Amino acid sequence: MHDIAALQRLLDTLFPGLMGVRLTALEPDRVVAQMEVRPDLCTAGGILHGGAYMAFADTLGAVGTIVNLAEGKRTTTTDSSTKFIAGARVGSIVTGTSVALHRGRTTMVWQTTVTNADGKLCAVVTQTQLVLEGAG
């Protein structure tokens, strides 16, 4: 499934859809998306919650892996590491750019940078996706 519109339709029915993740670019080694920083995704201080950053980035790494999967394969995240650097305020838009660091037969590693509306780096997430046999 390499069609950005088809992948967006899939995401819309799942947790990323609830978060408001919107794919904007899709390549075999790069995925870009945006997400509005809504109040329900924030801490009490009106800053995007750390878990929202992580879920946003996890989605992009998973999408990147899906784009690279062979027929009959599926994926799951096995490891994720997040470094928080700056905040994103409620009402703004964050952009996530996920790039492939490794696209192997059994694992793929993706690094996602999340920037705020001013272009300032907010978080860096590195994750490993395991490639599995068969349907979920």
C-alpha cells in the first residue's frame, strides 16, 4: 500500500485518526505528517503531551515500514526512544519527518524529528519495527 490517500484512509479509522495525524509526503525512505496540537492532546499547561509526540512518531515509523513491506508481511514496534527538546503550544501545528536509518528484511529503524510551528526541534524519536509473517 503505497498510495498516500489509501494510507490516510486507514489511519483515519485507527488511533492516529483520533489524534488528527495527516500524511503530507510518502516515500520509501521518508514520511512526513502534520498534527494540530489540540487541548485534548496536551498537558495541563497547554503543551503537547509527551505521549502524543511518541504516538505521532510511532505512527510515522510504522507507515514508513508498511510502505516497504513485501506482500503478506506486517509490522510491529519493538523499541522506541524519545528525546524531548522543546514544547509545542496548543493551537499550533507540529510536523513530523521520519527517515529510514535501516530497511532490512526482518527489521527497519526509523528516526522521526518533530518540529513546532516555528520550525524549532521539539522531539527526536528513534524506533525499531519488526517485520512479521502473515496477517495480524
